[in-house]
Amino acid sequence: MRVAVLGATGLVGRTMLRVLEEKVAPQIPVDLYPLASKRSAGRKVTFFGREYEVRDVEDGIPRVDFALFSAGSSVSRMYAPLFVDRGAIVIDNSSAFRLDPKVPLVVPHVNPEDLYGHSGIIANPNCSTIQMVIFLKPLLDAFGVEEVHVVTFQSVSGAGYSGVLALEAEEEGGVFDDTPFPRRIHRNVIPQIGEVHEGYSQEEWKMLNETRKILHRDIPVNATAVRVPVKVGHSEAVHVLLGSTPPIEDVHAVLDEFPAIVNLRDDYATPVDVEGRDDVFVGRLRFHPENPRLLSAWVVADNLRRGAATNAVEILLRLVG
């Protein structure tokens, strides 16, 4: 199977290579084509024990079966149609196609049926959306969901290498000139991720619109997205107004019965606990004492793996069958 990874030198791109090594290459031989922009071309990556030189995507579009993209929206808009024209199925991690009605937006454990309506491009959702809808899906099916309120605590790796470098520079008392953050991030939190439109940041709009598209429900989603000085791992305080009043034991049961990626905890997980893992960790599960339909939870996942690379590779595996 021929697989291209565009953006192979970035944080998510390198994580895609690791996840491909773990989940695909042991079962299906992978002929890898690591690609990047001119700036990163020539760098080396290692995959399944072999070293590869990263090629400049401008030098030509290889003929592959699948192309995993993690290189930004403008690159995706330019190159995804070209890969499709060469016979590839593109699984795109950017926001370029997520709300395009002709492009499926897929979390394989939540809406796998949407995969089969693609025309060559499949969109990978936003990292915070992925972990939240995995938590919401079993609740929606069992009890109904009427509203969702969420506050995210998102690590700097969600902004790519520049986010990590900005935090590291500030930790050492310096300044990173190309910081992606509007304020200092070291020893700080920033309640804005992306530009603000009509009072909501880009990240908050993503969570609202993507959740509705994935779940096929016009559920009101009220999000506040916050950047925190953590390197890897997104956390969410999620409050869900259910359509019925189940006992907490029934909530535990439906989450336990969901595919193994939900890791239900008696206490809670933190970003340090989840780094390098593919589970969505759910803890601090409780009903409001004055509203038996208002369920709250603490939801944590590795944003580079579960929130990006692993979801993309699981899409590939579903398509391979």
C-alpha cells in the first residue's frame, strides 16, 4: 500500500508516521512517501526501521493509494485535489474541508457510515472536537443530548512546533519571535484560540459546527477554548444536558460499553497521564445536585495522537477494510 504523508516533519506528521508504524505497517506493507514544503525538504524521517529523505511536494505528486495531510489549510486546498486526480484518497487534518457539505467529517468510532460518501477527500475533525464527540456519542444514543457546554484547556502543541518553542523560550526567560499566541503563555492561560468572530474564537466555532456535523444533530454547543502552558494533552470540562434522567450507574455502563477508546476513571486523568496514549479519559463524572439531567465530566486526550494522527490512521484502516 502506497501512503504519502504531507507535512511529515511537523508534530502531527511525525506522529502520523509513528501511528502508521504501530497500527498499519505490521499488518500491511507500506510504501511511504514523506513530503513537505521546500523549507523542510531534505530532512530525514525514520519509518519502520528505514530512513527516508523528505521530498518537496512541489517537485511532483506521487501516485499513492492514500495521502495523509497535516500541512495547513492553504496547502490542503492547493494539493488535495491534485492527489485525488492522481488516484489517492486524501485524509486531511486541516480545517480546509471540514464544513464542506460534500466532504465527510469523520471520527470512525462515532460516524463511520459517513466515510463511504466521499469523493476522494475525507476531513479529520479538530482535536478538541474529536475527544468531545467520543464522549458524547454513547450519551446521545442512550439518553439524548439537548445542550453541551464545554471549557477546553488546550496544550501548546495544538499550535504546532512554534507553540512548543514559544513555551520553551519563555520558560527560559526569553521570547520566541514567531509565537502563535496573542499573549505570553508561560505561567499564563489565554482564553482565545484563533481570531474572534461574533464573540467566539475560531476554535470555539469549530467545536460548535463540527460537533453538529459529526453527530447529525443541531445540538447547541457553547464553548470557551483556552490555551494553557502544557506541552501535550487537551483537557475539557464538559457539561451535558441529557434528554432523560438516568442513574449515574447507567451512564457508567454506556460509557464502559463504548469501544475501548473510552477510559472511564473513578477519579480523573491529567495531560501527563495521557501523553502517548490513544484513549479518551473520562473522569469526575457527576450529576448536578439540583438538576438530575445535567451531567458533568472531565475529558482528557493526547491531542497529537487521538486528536489528530490516530483518528486519521483509523480512517485509513476502515477504508482498507
